[in-house]
Amino acid sequence: MLIFTKKVLSKMKLQSILKIDYLSLFFMTVFTAFSIVNKEISVFYIIYLFWFHEFLRNSIKIGFYLFKKEKIAFPEVYLKTIKSKSFILFVYFIFIFIFFGLMLDWENTDLIMINFEVLMFKNTLFNLTTALFLARELMSYYNNELEKNYKNVFLSNGVIILHISIILGMLIWGFLPKSIYENNSSNILSAIVIAPFLILKLFFEIVGINHHLKK
């Protein structure tokens, strides 16, 4: 009876986390759409948003190690995984800032200003989205009873999203006419440029959620 009760409670916790996951994705989509309508978005905005989500996830895992270490199956392996991901995120931050934050939009002062506003947390819609991501990760932290996932950080959904987003961003820079990706006066053009990144994020996140549901 006790085991059955624990299983029920565990399933309820998982369902509550997954509901927050879906809500955060829904509002991310809504806020991104508003950013396009308000002409407050750039390639840097969307890629940095994905990076920041992974940064929050990794920070929560560091918190788990510091405050719930006794609930980690293999602390040494867990710490090694966190360190590896932290290094990857640091390298990605430098590249994303220099290439997408500066070089890609160098001739468009409006986009450069949007990029710096995002970086300095002065973009309201970006801040709201990251706040939702933070709530999502904190919910996961408080409900997780045991950390035991040590798969290769290069194969985690979040890092895969960053890999593909960076490649996609470079393809946009290399092959699309500058009049398209630098044009922040057209909502339609902005939507065309940003849509692939958003679809990519939604696809991998939903796949991850469904994977947890099948466990």
C-alpha cells in the first residue's frame, strides 16, 4: 500500500512538472510572437534565449548538487557532467555574443540595440520568458527526489537545440539576403527568420516531455 501511494504521488509530481513545461512553452511562443509584432526580436534574441534556458537548467543542477547531494546516485559523475556542460555553455556564450550579437547585425543599429537590451535584461518579453523558464526549472528542482540522469551533455536536448540553432543561424547569415535577416521593419520577414528556431525548440522540448511521460 505504501509503495502504491508513493508511486501515485510520484506520478502526480511528474504531471505537475509536465504541465508547467507545456505552459512555459506556450507562453514562450506567445511572447516570441509579441516580440515579432513589436519588432523587438533578432536572431541573437532567440538563440540567446535558448542558451539562457540551458544556463538556468545547469544552475539548478549545481544547486541540486550543493543542497541535495545525498539524493544523487553518483555525485562524482554528476559533478563531472555539470562541469562539462558549464564549459560548453561558456564557449557558446562567447560565440553567440560575438557572432550573433555583434557581427551578424553589425550594420543594423536597431538590431544591435535590441541585442544589448536583451543582454542587459532590459527587454520585457525576453525577461518574462526567462522568468517562466526559471519557474519551470525551480519546480523541477523542488519535485525531484533523485538525480540519476548522466547522459552525454552533447546529446542532451538543450545542447542539441543550441548546436542546430547556431548552425541554422550561420546558414541564415551565409545564404539569406541581408535585406531579409536585417529587416526588422517587416513583421512577416522577422517571422520567417525566427519561425525555424521556434519550431526547433518546441519539437525537442515536446519530444523530451513525451519521453518523461512514457517512463
